[in-house]
Amino acid sequence: MNSADRVNEGLAAAAFSKQSAGFDEYDRGNTIIHYKRRRVREHVLSFMGGTGSILELNSGTGEDAVFFAREGYRVHATDIAEGMQERLKEKVYRLGLEDRVTAELCSFNSLDELKARGPYDLVFSNFAGLNCTDKLDEVLHSLTPLVKPGGQVTLVILPGFCLWESLLVFKGKFRTAVRRWFSGRGARSRVEGVYFKSWYYSPGFVRREMGKDFELLGLEGLCTVVPPSYIEGFAEKRPRLYERLCSLEERWKNLWPWRAIGDYYIISFRRKLL
């Protein structure tokens, strides 16, 4: 990484370390976050067997690591934010999952330095951690030796256009509505008062970069019809409408254009057999 990349990574690590203290409490109280996690986990498990090993990138406080450990998988959870890793280790110890979840402070930009190299049955990254780099192509290329032949990669990424976000222009939130449209040099992101840059990537970009060694398994939009989780209280204030939107998203999630214009998309690949 060059010096600018190191600075941005350091700022992102500091931001998410600060966020770690209240992350789980906020997560528990947000209905749409629960919806997002359920959708991602169902997608992952639809392609996986009942056992195996998982390398998780940007694992945060370990909510997904704990879930998959309880499903019978062994998880090696990595993150660049020390605060997140501390919360994860505390959680794993409290739940008695030390034999199923291990942790390593490591950046996905430096996977060549990863100590526990596997290879793994699944490499998994949830909720847009990978949007914190402008070198996503290099990150994707570095995954191949970490995945078993026939193994899986599942990534949850922010695309360059979000239908719900663009509609915020009608509420006078112009900057938020268009922030993804002009982010070639990085969009300014703010977490816990710390600013860093984020970039946005289309499913087509990810497919091209993964194409040599991997074949596409599945692609679906997430929070395309259902609103993003930062629109707080939507599900609680409008429960019937929320249920209707969930139903529509379930029907349309795999269809064009809905699979590519959500707040996120979920994309999975299988590593080609040697």
C-alpha cells in the first residue's frame, strides 16, 4: 500500500474501533439489520455444506462468526480494528466458543501476511467492509490461494447506485442522495466522528476480477425494496408496509435491475476445480 492508502486504512480502523463499544447494542435494536443478517446468512448456507472452515474478513464484533460457529463451522475471524477484535474475543470466550472461533488482527489489504492461511471452504465478508479500499481488484486476486478448489467466496458490497438513497433527493438530502455517483476518488465517510474514504463497486466489476479462478454462484440485491437500516424506525412505524416490502424484495432480489441497485448486493462464487 502507498502512504495515502495506509492513512485511510488507519482512519477506518480508528473509526470502527470507536464504534465497537456500542455496535452490538445498536445492532440488537434495529429490525432491518436483523433482516439483512438473516438474508446474508441464508444466502451463504444455501451453497455451503453442513461443516467446514470459514475465513471472515472485517468480522467486526463477531456476530456472524458466532452464528456460523453455532451452525457447526470453524471460523477464523479477521479485522483491522483492534476494538472490534477485542469485543469479538470477549464474546467468543463468554459463549464458550474458543474451540470454534479464532481471531487475527489483519487487513484484507495485506492477506499475504495472514498467519492462518487455510485454505478455507468459505471466504466471507459482510456489510461493505471491502468498500473501504480503492484496491478491491488486488484484494479479490489475493483470495485464490486462501480458498480450497470447489470452495466458496461470499461478499456483501455497496454498489455505485442505491435506489432508496437516490430518492432522498426529494427530502432535500442531496449530498447523501448522490454520494455514490461521483466517488471515483473516494467518497467521504464518517463513523464516530472519524472521516475516511469509501469506494463503490458494481457486481460486474467483481465478476470480472474473480472470473479467471471462480464461477458465479449467486447474486442478489439487499435492501433494494426494503429501506436501508439507517432509516431508523421504519419497520416499527410502518409494520404492514415493511412486511409488504420484504415480500416484494424476496420475489425480485435475483432479477435485473433489483439485484444491483440495493443498498448492498450479495455475491457468491465457487473456486474452479484444478
